[in-house]
Amino acid sequence: MAEQTLYERIGGVNAIAMVVDRFSDQIVKNPKLLKNPALAAWNKSGQLPSLKFMRTLWLCEQAGGPFQYTGKELGQAHKDLHILPEEFDEVGAEIARALDHFNVPEREKGEVLAAIVARKAEVVGQPA
Ligand code: HEM
């Protein structure tokens, strides 16, 4: 029998959406991340519901789910946010905590985090 995809093993779109919902809500109230003025300003823009949707879509595609991510390229999406390497790592820590919150097993947790870390160079930008 073929090996199940990460998407199947993790529990499909609802499991991914719950994880995204959780870490997205934690990110907007994380004091380390609120020090970034571009992020603090973005948080007041009222676009969190659509960002949760786009993050869910991206993660579903990455995990091998039956979806196609049609949003912006990651470099383009983050260039005006001037994200520092340590801010990227803090977001990674929030994602890890959200995966733990929902008791995602170590193997699947590691695979999700690896997919995130692999894109660090695209997301981290020049300081403002
Ligand atoms: C590999 C890591 C990351 C992935 C996979 C990712 C994924 C995404 C996606 C899919 C979008 C939506 C693009 C669109 O609307 O077309 C987005 C935008 C955004 N991301 Fe990330 N992101 C990552 C890292 C980060 C980090 C570290 C932060 C810092 C808190 C962040 C904050 C944001 C914000 C605020 C937006 C909205 C930008 C806008 O509306 O102009 N992301 N990201």
C-alpha cells in the first residue's frame, strides 16, 4: 500500500486549519514579534481571516493535499514586512507550540517544521 501523505497523516484540512488558526492568533499577540513595526501595523489591518486561509492553503499543498496554492510567492508576500531571522525563528516556535497543542506526533511535527524552515531565505528580508 502506498505511503500516506503528510496531509493524510496529520488529519487533512481541518487539522491543518486548526493548527494555522492557533499559531496565527498567537503570532499577533507575541511581544517579540510586535517589536517589528511593519508587523504591528499589519496586525491592525483586519486581514487575519484571509491570511489564515492562505496559510492553510499553502500548508495543505505542501503536505500533499488536494489543493493548489494560488497566492503570492513567499518572497513577494513578505518583502514589505522586513522580517528578521530571529522573528522567523519565533514564528517557527509558535508553529511548534501549536502542533504540540493539538498533539501532532513527532514525525509529522518535524515534517511541517522542515517545510517552513526550508523557505526561510525567501521570507526573511532586509531590515527596514
Ligand atoms: C516559511 C514561513 C512562512 C510561510 C510558509 C508563510 C506563508 C504565507 C502566505 C501563504 C501568505 C499569504 C500570501 C498571499 O496573500 O498571497 C503570507 C503572508 C503573510 N505572512 Fe507569512 N509565511 C511565513 C513566514 C512568516 C513570518 C515569519 C511572518 C511574521 C510574523 C509572516 C507574516 C505574514 C504576514 C503579516 C502576511 C500578510 C502580508 C500581506 O498581506 O501583505 N509570515 N505568508
